[in-house]
Amino acid sequence: MSRFKPQDNLLGQANSFMEVLEQVSQIAPLNKPVLVIGERGTGKELIAARLHFLSHRWEQNYVKLNCAALNDSLLESELFGYEAGAFTGAAKRREGRFEYADNGTMFLDELANTSALVQEKLLRVIEYGEFERVGGTRTVKVDVRLVAATNEDLPTLAEQGEFRADLLDRLAFDVITIPPLRHRQEDIMMLAEHFAINMARELEMELFSGFTAKAKKTLMEYEWPGNVRELKNVIERAVYRNNPNLPVHDIVVNPFLSEFRPQTRTRAPASSETINAAAQRSAPIDNNNLLDAIGQNGDEAITTGLASSKEQVFNFPIDLKEQSQDFEIHMLNSALKDAQFNQKKTAEKLSLTYHQLRGYLKKYNLLDKTDE
């Protein structure tokens, strides 16, 4: 439970972002549920807090909970409370988050992770403003404005029976979709300078000397799959590592990159060099092997390679499993890039269901590259 603080502001001047703020201003005064959609790191929680602060409930409690942080039974107890004796260890009655949020706003993040039971109780709270505590029979009445957020494709989940369609209908009185940072190019340097100045102040530096042209180029050309949150981390790291008397020159996007990085059993996304090396190990005749074509020519070779793969001749023995994995990783990376790292679009490009794609991404440790 917390009260929203006005200093938790949102920065940006891109038209798509300004439209979001305008939409927030319009819907905030209404006592209607709102669904906030956006990739990880886009600021869904800040938008939810802004909805509360601009509403007539701004002086009341703003209660928030990440639904992915608790298992189903704990989440139900945390949201709706429980009666004494409801389960082992429940010595006395406990009020839930909805009771704390009475007359205020409840923000539920990662809504797609809720169970069918919790979704049913949420629907009842939205429609009738009432529920029963776990293990109880007495109806509890509350007046709570619900704001929910997710980075999942809820309409598709509803079609697949994995999310209640009636709850989605009630939540979607209005849907606020936050644009990813890669579609807010004019905001990147504004945000970078804001984060840099704040970090310089935290480090008690006399001033922030700015960015070099090389640093600006790096920031503007990167696609920012982690969005504003990732940008903040990158900028703060660059400022603290930099000579305080010089402009920031080196931008380290991935702090894990090192020649001394330990090797694990988990397969990392394969580079073109890795794929090419795997192709060479297979010693194909006339250098016409599919993996070799991918390694040398990139994405454009995929279609040609697939068309001619039936005619390939290989020198055995080869590691079929390893080469198949390298090919799948390359195909996934190519489709992700072509779909701008949107999971739903990537699945369509590969003729997979959303959950099949998620399985592949998890298998090859590629989830952190998407709009998860």
C-alpha cells in the first residue's frame, strides 16, 4: 500500500507518448476500470499511478500488487484476505488488499498470471463491488477503482480459454497502450540526459558534461528491447564509469559481455560465427549446406537454403542436434528482428501459436530480447 508521489513523473514529447498522456487525463476522473498494455520497461506502473493521482481518489490509498510474485492461493489470500481458520496458520482474520484500497485505487500488474478462481472474484468485484474472504461466507463491500496491466496478448489468451473473456470485456472499458521506446526516437536523448543528470547529482558531481557524438549514435541506433527501464540502467552505468570531467563516450548496453564470462550448460543465442563454425564442422560438399549458407549470407539465405535442403549431401558423422538448434536460434532471431521483437507478430511469421513460440524462446534463453 502506498500513496502516489507527484515526483514520479513521466517524460516524453513524441506524439505517440503525448497521446497516451492525453488519454490518461481523459479517463482518470471516471470510476471505470482501465487496462494498461505495454512491453516490459515502458512505464505501465507510472501510468497506473498517474491515473490514480489525476482522479478524485488521489487522497485515498493507492494499493498495488504484482500478480506474478505470488502463487494462486497466496494471491487470493493477499487480494481478498482470509478468515481465522481458513487454512493452517490462519490464527486470526486478515483483511486483503481490496479492503485496504477501499475508496481508492487498486493496481494489479502482470494480470495474465492470475488463476481462473482469482479472475472470477475480480469480475465480481468490478461488477458488484463485493467479495468473500478466503474461508468466509460474509460478503465484504468495497468501492475500488481497478487498474490492471500486462505485457501479454489478453485477447488471444481469451480466445484460447486461458483468460476469462467476460473479465477482459469488463476491464477493457478503455485500454491504454504505451508505445515502446524504439517508436519514440525523439524521446531517447531527452530521457538519457534526464537520467544522466540525476545520476550525476547522486554521485555529487559538479555537473554532467553531456554525451559525445559516438555515444549519442549508439543510444539512437539501439532498439531498446527493455525500453525506458533499460535506458535508465545503461545511462546510470555509463555516468558512474565515466570520467566526471569528460562527456560520456562509452555506452555499455550489455554489462555481461566479457572474454572471461563463465560458460554454462544453458545455450546462449548463437552468433553468425557460431552458426558458420557449426556448418564447417559438417564438411558439406560444394559448400552448399544450409547452415553454411546462413552463416555466410544471413537472413537472405534462409529461403534459398530451405528450397535446396532436400538435395544436400553431407559428410558424416555430424551433430544433428547441435546444427538443428543453431538453425532454430538463427531463425528465431531473424523473425524477432523482423517483427520488432513483438512476440505475437513473431509467432505469426513462424506459423506458431503464441505459446509454442514462448516455449522456443524459453528453450534458447531468448525471452529477454522480446517485448515480454
